[in-house]
Amino acid sequence: MLEDTIIARATPPGIGGLGVVRISGRRALAVAEKIFEAGRKTRGGFPVRRPVFGTVRDPERPSALDEAFLTYFKAPRSYTREDVVEISAHGSPAVLEAIVRLGVEAGARPAGPGEFTLRAFLNGRLDIIQAEAVNDLVRSVSLGQARVSSRQLGGSLSRRVARLRGRLVSLLSGIEAGLEFPDEGLRTGPAAAIKALASLIPEVERLVASYERGQAIGEGVTLALVGRANVGKSTLFNALLGDERAIVTPYPGTTRDFLRETVVIGEAVFHLVDMAGLGRPSHPVEKRGVALGRRIAREADGLVVVLDASKAWSAEDGRLLRGFAGKKAVVVLNKSDLPRGLDERRVRASAGSSPVLEVSALKGRNIDPLRQALRTRFAPDAGQDEEVVLHARQRDRLQGTLEALKKAEALLAGRGPEELAAEELREAVRLVGELAGEVRTEEVLGEVFGRFCVGK
Ligand SMILES: Nc1nc2c(ncn2[C@@H]2O[C@H](COP(=O)(O)OP(=O)(O)O)[C@@H](O)[C@H]2O)c(=O)[nH]1
Ligand SMILES: [Mg+2]
């Protein structure tokens, strides 16, 4: 599989000042020599890690295609640990496509999405968590995510997982030694094992819990704006986005399906969804909009419940607040610029633990405090160096590990057979191994590298 040499543009499609084509594999240099001519003759081939100026040319044609810089990274000191050549030309799609085509004619094969990173992984340059971090980093839309991903690319999470695995393995082997050679005093007895688990379990729990924050700075948290028609949801949506995106009208029920836009607040990414009101629809189109709205609200990570503070409390407000109980929410009393009609105590009584904020979406009043409230509620800050789990794949393995550890603890505490507890620990070791890709399965590779395709 790694016999062949691959080529692809490394910069995004479209026009740019510069565009880069990358070649990796044994024949990278040979391919580059066929299509690139150095401006000055370089004795003994291309220098390593130093750009060389020259021209890209079709071996079949006399005139040059473009001026370019070529940089040669000699194996194993390259991104993929293979010989890598990067050709940095002008960013014309036609030129870059031609360079790739010439490279293919010269013996390279077009690379698939994520294939350079896959090679870096297969050649042991990155583990799987780091490979995921590369993909996250290039896709990050917030500096918070970029920072976390950059640290994970440096191996912070991998080291943490490796330490965890080490501790699990030594606990397991202590128990196994006891099972195999009961008389040699090597054994880790149930009491010692329970003690070890008591410190391992909270550590895994913390990692599992960090996924919520990871979501906020990674894929983003989906927040649905819900409320009756005309309470000002679309106006608030625009105020949070800072522009006119949703259609605002004084007529109830004009947002008939939904709008979704992304905002970054602090380090957190939010996808705000503005929908049709959840009141009583009359028009059939509106009815469909309302049904869709209910589904979106149910599936959202959290809600912004919008009430009209200028209107008296209605049974519908109560239904709205109760209807979504059990979902994380922030309650907004909008139209606070108008004379107050709503009894705030009733709202607070029904809002449970959700914060309640007064704003005026129309006048832009209190919008920043609302932004901060959304951040605290849905993306609580962790310490600067706190490790964050960004992927469902990682979270699932950690969750499985946690369950296995808890079962092992319960078995040991209940004086169940130690062999069964050891079995649970083996499962935990296997899952943690999959987490960092030490245990390589087709499934894990597919899960991770499948996501590299454009559009995730
Ligand atoms: N006075 C006042 N009017 C508002 C405020 N927010 C929205 N409105 C008005 O309320 C009406 C309905 O707003 P809209 O955003 O379309 O409500 P939606 O049906 O919930 O999306 C429009 O006439 C808005 O200008 C506010 O904070 N104060
Ligand atoms: Mg609307």
C-alpha cells in the first residue's frame, strides 16, 4: 500500500495568491525532477528543507507553466515520514490541476482525502488522537478549538491516555498474577485493586465529562430559539448574530421553516436555529413549520426560551417552560423596553435551574450579558490546560472504559469472582488501546479517516 507515491493539492480549491501541491512517497523526488526545473543548477540534487526557486514545466512542451518554489523534506523528517516534496506555485486552479496531472503522468497517484495524514499515522509519526487533531485543527472555526487541537497534535491527550493505559495494565497484571500464581505473593488483592480503581474512575469520569465542553469548542452546540409567535425570536436571532439574517415582521407566524447560523462566543461555537413560533398555527404551511420546530427543539443540545415581557403571563408560557423541562435552557424575557406585563416570579418559579435574563432584542439591550450567559450555561470554562475530548469516538471509548471499571469495582466490592473483575479490566484496556489507535481495527481507521472527506 505504501509502495506508491501520492500527490494532491494541499490548499483549498479556488483562487488564491499561492497554492501548494504536495507529493509523498519513495518516488516523490523523481516525480518532482520531471516536472520542476530549478532556476540555478543545484549540485547533488535538491537541498533539504530549503525552498528552491524554479519553474514548473510539462516535459512535452517547451514553455514553462508557472514559477514556483520547491521544498524537499527528506524521509523520515517529513509530515508522512516518507520523502515529501511541496511545490508552492501561484494559486490558479488551472495551474494547480495541471501540476497534479503532470505529477500523475510522471508516476504519482492522486491522493484521497486525508491520505497524507493516514500515511503519517501508518508510519508511526502520529497516533490516532493526533491524526484526529490535525483534522480538527485545519477545520477549527474558533481559536479555542485551534488551541486545544494544536495541543493534542503535540500529544497532550495521547500522553494522558497512555498513562491511563499503563495504570490499567499494571492493575490487571497484578490481579492476573494472583489468579495464576496464587501462592507467590505477587497478587494485587481486592482491597488494593479497589483502591486503585477509586483513583482511576474519577479520572476517566473527568475525561468523559469534558466532552460537553469539547462539543462547544469543536463541532458546536446547537441552540434552538423557541417561543410563541411574535415574541421576538427572529429579532433576537439577528441581534445575537449581529446582522439581519432572519426575516422580522410584525405579523405572527412569518418564519415558516427555520434558519441556522453559526456564532462564536468566547471560545465556544453555537449553531443558532430560528424557527416558526410554537403557538397555535392556522395556515397548513405554518403547521408543518411548527411540527418541524418541535422536532428541532427536541434534538437541539439546548434551548433559548423566549417570552414577551410586555404581555401578561399566559398558560402557554407555562406550557412552554414545562414542555422543555429536562432540557438545558436559558430563559429570555424580551421586549424589556416596553412597559412590563409579565410577572417575573411566575417565570422564575417555572424556569427551574435555567437562568432568566431580561433583554431588548430590538434595542440591542443586554445582548452581551445574554451571550455570556449562553457561554456559561452551555460551554463552561475549563482550566487553560484542562484536557478536552472533542470526538464522539473518543467519548464512546472512554464511556465504555468507565462502565467496565465500575463493573470491576462492584464485583470486587461484592467479593465476586476476581476472574470476572479481571475480564472487565481487560475490556477497559482494550478500549483505551483503541482510543489512541494502539489497537488498530478497520473500524477505528474507517471512523477516523472517513471523516477527512470534505464536508465531514
Ligand atoms: N419593543 C420591542 N419590540 C420587539 C422586540 N423584539 C422584537 N420586537 C418586535 O416584535 C415583532 C415580532 O418580532 P419577530 O422577531 O418577528 O418575532 P418572532 O415571531 O418571535 O420571530 C416585530 O415587530 C419586532 O420588531 C423588543 O425587544 N422590543
Ligand atoms: Mg420569527
